[in-house]
Amino acid sequence: MAGLFVPEAVEVVRGGADTDSFTLFQVCDGRVIAAASVNAARDMRFAKQLIKTARQVDPMALADPMIRLDKLPDIGE
């Protein structure tokens, strides 16, 4: 787990119940503020970077496991 979860944030799930791993992100104003994962250590490594840099990302891309987290487009790209 990384960051501080807040009730007013938008929750974005990457992966899902039909997989053996997933990551739950919380997003405010397009920025990842918190993340928790199950069997997704690589996601957590990049989640910590996204939290630290406060980079704005597209929540739809964040949820898509086919898009690598290190290749996420910025909002507006």
C-alpha cells in the first residue's frame, strides 16, 4: 500500500476478480494519490512513482492492464 486513501477520491481498478492480481488506485484531479495491490509488485513500483511525481494520467488508461504503467500517456497527450 502507498499513499493515503480518502473517501472522496475516484477509485480505479487495474486487473480484476477473474485474475490472480489487481491494483486499486485512488485518483484526485487526474493524479494518483494512493494505491494498494494484490500480487502486483510491479504495479506498486510504478504507483509509488506516480504518487511521488503527481503526474496527471488518464484513469481509463490506468485501468487498462494492456497499457504498461511506465508508458501511461499524460492527460492531454
